[in-house]
Amino acid sequence: MTAFTDTSSLTRRLAHGALAVAVAAQSFWFAPPAKAQQRGVPIVRDAEIEALVRDYVRPILKVAGLTKAGVDVILVNDDSFNAFVAGRRMFINTGALLTAETPNEIIGVIAHEAGHLADGHQERLRDQLARAQTMAVVASLLGIGATVAGAAANSGDMARAGTGIAMGGAEVARRTLLGYQRTEEAAADIAALRYLDATGQSAKGMLTTFGRFQSALALSGARIDPYQVSHPMPRDRIANLTERAQKSQHFGAMDPPALQLRHDMMRAKIAAFTGGQGATSRMFRKDARGIPALYGDAITTYLYGNPRAALSKIDALIKQQPQNAYYHEMRGDILMKATRASEAAEAYARAVKLDPSRSGLINVSYGQALLAVGTPDAVKRAVTEINKGIERDRENPSAYRPLAQAYGQLGDIGLAELASAEGEYYSGKYLDAKIFAARAQTKLKQGSPAWLRAQDIINYREAGKKRK
């Protein structure tokens, strides 16, 4: 089941996205899912989309030497064309996935971000930030000193000069930092070319993306000082990369048709969930009877129309591709909306069996359907399935609420309280998590694994916060 935690219009995605990449300073902060949610980052969870993006990322990480680095990919529900790295996590906006018309385009973005990770740009940027801050502080102190001296000497010129020193010093520090960031962005572009070539993929998608940014800037009419932004201008990136990209023997490589189809299916799903009722029909108007268009139509009907009609549409797709796990997952979603829990459970069970990525998200959906069936046996099976999902995806906070409900129905209040504590913990609500964990301990056997996990939550202390 797709979980889009925020929705917004996509009509501004091209212009806004281009400016976001070309103008905005890149944000570098470590944000595990709980922290990201606390900071208001709208995270998207979907088994199908995550499986595809992992397939895009995996070969790039391998050639970048990052396979063992524990890099996670987080999908952000934002309609701008943007991606960034923080810690060992790569964040990719749904706007980037939606706008990229080919896998090669988004893989180029991923290769660029891998370049930042592999070359340790974040660590060096922190050093540059510290230096820039020091420069600004020194300039400010010198300026204050001159201003005070001017005031003491009753010299307006000296006082004004002091203010100018402070402001000028801060500006020098800012420009130095921006220049450093542009250098690192250019280095990540070159690294991306190496990774694409090493994986037998074309860099044409990167050039297409930068060309899109350049067109958007031209259409916006904005006049941008290239020395006042954190990224090289799109035209400069195109000029610097084109010759090198075209020298590769893989420049003419095309995405495999099966991968392109999966990409279009992903775009159809994102458009249906975020773009309103007409989004998928507009996107695929040139091929209105193609599988991606029909998939988007089925999802749109599920979201806005009659469950019976949506079921008919997804069943027609299943008839064409009976082994597609995500069609069966969507069938389960539709049946749950129609309050046909037993049939939904069967659909999710089929999806779990067929899912090549073994996503824990589908296990949790299966467990929720069993929970809705409500019989004692079904509730016990729900606990099993949800726990399977959690084993594969422990940081998914939405898995713990149905688990707590299932334990509660079975009369195991201690484990129900612990599941609630886990859900609050992975949502970043640490105080509530500690309260539930303390309540759980009163009902759990002291020293048991569950009791010890509750103690871990109680003892957790956020980085940077001192114990009182």
C-alpha cells in the first residue's frame, strides 16, 4: 500500500524543480526516518517504487565502492526535481521520479549523489562551513571594533567603515562557501560519468536533465548571478560534460524495454496519487491504452471512484500480467476499501508470494487485512505477518499500530504497549515512546527480550541532549 504523507499540485514541478537544483543551497543533515518525519519531511513508502529505485541504485553503489556503506534510499513526497544526500541516506523527491521520462535520467541523478557520498563531500563541507563561520565571526569582530573606535573618536566615517568590514567579511565567507560547493557539484558530475560508464549506461540522461533545467530557467526569466548559487549553472554543466559523455562507448545505450515499462508504471502511480484525477491520462495521452495508462487509471478509480470499477480494471491488468505482485497488492487495497477483508487478505498473500523484493510493507498490509477479518486464528496470523514485515523493515512506524491492536485483541497487553512504544519511537516521538515502554515493562517479565527492548527505549537519549 502506497503511503503518501503529503499531497500537492505538480503543475509547477518543472520550473520549481529547476530552480531548486540550480539555486538553492543543498541541505546536509543526518535524518533517519524518525528524524525526517519530526522535521516535517513527507516520506513516501511503496513496495513497487522502492524496489525499482533500489534496482537503479544497486549497480551505481557497487562501482562507487559503496555497497558495504549501508546506504539507504528515502523517497520524499515533494514535487520539485531534487535529490540530496545526508549521512548515509540518499533522498529522492517524487517530483524527480515523475519528471524523469526514462530510467537513464533518474539513474544519472543517482550517480551524481553517489559521487557526493563516495568522495566524502559532506564531511569536507562541514569543515568548510566551520571555516566560513570563523571567517564571518572574525570579520564581525573586526567590524565591531572599528565601529566602537569610530564612535569613541566621534568619527562617523570610521564607524561606517566598521559596519562595511563586518558585512564584507560575511559576504566573502558566503561566496567562498558557495564556490566550494560549486566545485564539489562539478566533481560529483564527473564521478557520475565514471559510474555510468562502468555500468554500461549512457550519460545522455544527465544531459537531458540539465537541458530541462536550462529551459526552465530561460522560461522563468530569472537573472541569476552564477557566483551566488551553490550549483554550477545548467549551461555550464552541459558544456563541461557533453564532450566527455559522448566519448563513452555507452553513450548510445538505451534503457531495456522492461525497465522502461517499470519506470512508466512508477510514474503512473505517483501521478495518480499526487496529481489528481486527470494526471495519468494527461501523462499517457499518446498511449491511452498502454499498460502504464491503464494502471494509472485503475489507481485513480480506486482513489476517486467506485471500488467495483477499480476492481474490474485491476483484474483486467492481472489477466495480462498474472505474476505482477503489485497488481495483486493494489487488488488488496481496493478490496480493503470495499470492506471485503477476507478477499483482500488472499490478494495480499498472493502479492507477498510473488514480490521479488520481499518488501515488508506488503506483509504489513496482509496482516492488516487479517486483523480486519477478526477471527482469533486470523488475528494470530496477523501478528505473524506484521512481525515478518517488521523484521524486513524495522523503521516503518506504521507497522506497529496494527501490531499493537493485534496483541491487544489476543490479550497480550505488555506486547501491545511495547508495539505502541516502538511505533512512537520510530515516528520520532520519544517522550510518548518512553511512556508506552514504561507501561509495557509493568506487564512484561523482567529481563526478557521484550522487557530489555522497552528498557532500551526508556534509556534512549537524543544526540545533543543532556540528561537532566
